[in-house]
Amino acid sequence: MNQDHDLFQVSTTAMLSNTAHRLASEFEGSFGLGTIGRFLHESFQELEAVGSVSRFTGLVAERHARDALLAIVRDGSEVHSVHRVLFIGSNGGGRAQIAASLLDLLTHRAGIHAIPMEGISAEALFEEHQPALRWEWIAGHAHPERRFDEVAVRMARSGADLVGYLNYIHPYRLQMLGEREVRYLTRGTPEDCARRINRIVTLEPPVLVLADGQQAPDALLQLCERAKIPLFATQESSALVIDLLRAYLSKHFADRTSMHGVFMDILGLGVMITGESGLGKSELGLELISRGHGLVADDSVDLYRINQTTLEGRCPELLQNLLEVRGIGLLDIKAIFGETAVRRKMRLKLIVHLVRRETLERDYERLPHEPLTQEVLGISVRKVVIQVVAGRNMAVLVEAAVRNTILQLRGIDTYQEFLERHRRAMDSPD
């Protein structure tokens, strides 16, 4: 028996040593081998005290140690230096477009989103849904900062992969405990019940939710306190909780990017006005606002792919309700035109691209045989191109383009109808 124990100790020591060297290569320049070994050993001891399954203990300890080291890196000094670039130039020089293009190029090469995805803490999740779910925080109060695993978020195809009923096969997601799950954890021999509850640690859930008005077993409460897992309880049905959280997480972790332009609500349609710097996009936006339409965002627009066919545009918090007009400066649209002149978000349906005369003649057909589109986050968005010429009423032209797009969305295509008339006229014997 002692020999088996010694062999186990030797294998554990070797495993921790190999893991420490592996983490040391990841955090080279930030932490030494001794510091990493200490974090790893502490994580391993905590998991052993919980009583989790031994075959998973090493893997979970490695992940816990990595998360702790990453948290220190984020709060303190960074692993890699950050280079800041300031773009300076005259008005109309295209500073915003150059910056956006550079950001898109760098993030594309790195294989990341143009806007970094922010994790959701347990505290933020609780506060966001407390009015709707009326849930209580019954265990794990000391760890409100616990978040979804970053790798799991990147691998998830949708919010459905991040929330579900208790399942030992699907780790790193928010685990739901309904009536059946609680029955599974509490019915059986004391040894079986303890083993089932302790195995929850290997799942590394960011949060556990007790639904259907179920009472939490004492062993589960103790486990959540020891393993630093927040536990919420609600009287609402587990199906309702899952539906709400999946919709919320799908929007929060959606693929995203940013675009330069003015995003408007025109006749109930989300319209992005783009074009070269100095063509008057913001002035056009101001004219449309004065005609009763709504502003979503000016200059920088955050776009989210909330499902396979839909893009949602929002305004960055820093630019909320603001519109910059050359010669006047920043305008608070909400304060000037009222609450109805601004929108929190809209779904992108149309891109109106403003061009100069020479650009239109060189790059675009006057009557394209197929509707123009532009791909954004893998979704094709309808596009129209309008030439900017002094004296033209651009607001009327944009409104006409929007009305025509609405007709096309309803199945009415004026260009195809004209071609059909032309075909009938050619076929007519007269």
C-alpha cells in the first residue's frame, strides 16, 4: 500500500513539473518557473481538498493556474508591449479610414475579432437578469469575477453551446440544475451522491443555476464555496432561464467588427452611409435627422452578427447621441432634436455609399444587371452607390433608395419589371 502511495506521489510530482515547464514557455518574460510552480501546486492542493476525480485533477489545476496568471498579467504588466499609433493629417485626409483598414488588417492576420470580446462576470450576469428571473445568489458570493472560459467562447457556435442542463460531457458552460438534475444528485448511496456532486468541479462551470424552485443540497452549497463557483437559485422554470441566457449570450459573444460611417434609422430600415472622408456623410445625416429620421451612430459603428443572416449596429458608448459636423463641432442630437431622434440599435439592411463623379464613372455601372451587395462579417448586405455633386438633394436621393429597397424586400423589383416590359415589347409583332 505504501509503495502504491509512493508511486502516486512520484507520478504527481512529475506531472506537475511537466505542466510547470509548459506554462513557463507560455508566460516567458512575465513569470519564472518557481512562481508558476507555486500557483500550480496551490491549485492542485485546492482541487484535492474538494475531492474531485483524480484523472482530471491535473488538467483542471493547470487551467486554474493559467487563469490566475492571466488575471495578473491583465491587471499588471502585459506580456507583450502595445504599440500606439496616432494618425495626424488635414481635414479630408482619410485618417479614420486608414486607421480602420490597419485595424482590420492586423486583426485579420491575428485571427481575432476587430473588437475584442469582453467576458461576462458572474456579478454582471446576475445583475442583468435579476429583474426578469428574480433569482438569489446563495453560494460562491466571494467570487463575483468568475467568467466564461475564453477558449470555450471562441469554440462555441452560438449561445446554445454556453448554457444547458447539467451534463458531465460538456464542460466550461453555465450548468442548469432543474428538478431531474437535483434528483440525480441526491438520490443514491451517500458515496454516489458525493461523487456526482464533486464531479461538477471538473466541468469548471462559470455559474451554476438552480431552477424550478429546487432546494440546493448541503453538499452542493459546500462544494460551490470551496470550488469558488457562484450558485444562483430561482423559482422560474429551467426552460425559461435557458432561453433568456442563450439569447443574451448569443448577442454578447456575437462576431463583431466596426465600420466608419453614419448609421441611421430611415423609414424603419437600418441604413449605413459610407464614403470617402470629406464627402459630407455627417451633414447628410443631420439633414435626414431634421426630416424626422433617427441617428444610431456617427463616425464609428459597432456591428454584431447576432445570427446567420442578421447584423445589428450599435453606437460605442463614448459617442452616444453625438454627431460631428465640420465647422460646427459636436452636436448632442438627443438634446437638440429630442428623444425620438436617436436609436439604441438597428439591424443593418442597406449600405448607401457616397462617391465622387470620377469614382462612379470608373468603378460602377449606371444600371447594374444585379443588385450591388457588400459582405460584412460573412453576410451580404444590399448596397447602393450615389454620386455626390454640388446642388443635389442627397437626403431625397437616400430616402428614394431606402423606399426602393423596401419594395425589393417585399418582392417588387422595378428593374426586373422594366426588363420584362422591354422583352414583351421586343416580342410583340406590332
